[in-house]
Amino acid sequence: MKRKYFKAMVAKGVLLAVCLSGLAGFAADSRPNPGMPATPSRGLPNVSVPALPEKPDLYLTISGSGLGGLADLYPDNPGMGPSRFFVSGQVLNGGRSAAAGCQVDLLLSPDRKVSADDRLLERVAIAGSIPPFDGFRYGAAPLPRKEYGIAGIPPGTYFICGKVDPANAIVEKDENNNCSCSTEAIRIHPTGAK
């Protein structure tokens, strides 16, 4: 009985010695894990995240009317009123960076909502840089005042609208404020109207 007890105690002792020697060897192994730093970190390193670049924010004001301030236009009877109208306005930049020029679509819209079924008058190029908002004033570039005849335009009531950057060539802060329409309409009368 004593002999069995002695053998069991020796076996436990040997097992304990093997375990302790393994732990000692593990603790004595000073090779760093290749995926971990050799010394403990004292916190996250200071990482500087670059600021996102500022973007321009283009929109426009637009106005138009018949020559002489008249809104009624007649295609074949100049004695009744003008047969041409004009468009003017300016492109504004409310963003914090300049825009290197842009394009503006000038349109005739029956409902003051720019849409694909509006009549395109012209695509105008604004050359040069449009300065950014400086904290006090918006950057601005004028739309050259232009006259348009009404030949070929169906009779009806139209608002003069514009869409800046119609091809979305400029990455802007807000892409949803690029359209504007005149507050006053022009009325194109049918041929032979008096």
C-alpha cells in the first residue's frame, strides 16, 4: 500500500516538475512575437488625419424678360411687341474653394422646375476661376446678358431657368442647389395673334 502511494506521489511530482519547467522555459523565452511590439504600448500613437479638401458650392441667379421689360412676345407682328427676350444672371460660389470655370444650361421651363423636357436655349461656358466664399461675400462670375429670338419656340408661358454644372464635372459641397428660375414669365403668343 505504501509502495503504491509512494509511486503515485513520485508520478505527481514528476508531472509537476515537467509543468513547472515548461512554464519557466516559456517565461524565459524573450523572443518577441513577430506580430506584437517588443515593449508594451503606452497608448495609441498620435496619428494626424489630413483634413478633407474644401469644395466649391455653385448655384446661380437668373433673370429674363422681353426687351423693354415686356413679357408678351409676338413671333410675326413686331408692332404688337418684341419678338426677342434676354437672359442675364450670375454664378455664385458659396463653398470654401474656387471653382475653375463651369458651364450653365439656359432653359425655358413651363413650370419653374428644371427637368429633361425643358427647352434648351444654349449651354454657356463660364471661363476663369470663380472665387470662393470669403466669410463675407460669395464668389461670383456674371452670365453674359444675351438676347434670344422666339422663332421655332411653341406658343406658351415660360420661365427662364438655368442649371449650373449640368454635366456634374465639378465635385461640390452640395449638388442639389444648382438650378434656378426667373420669377417672371414670358408669354409667347401664337402666329397671327393681336
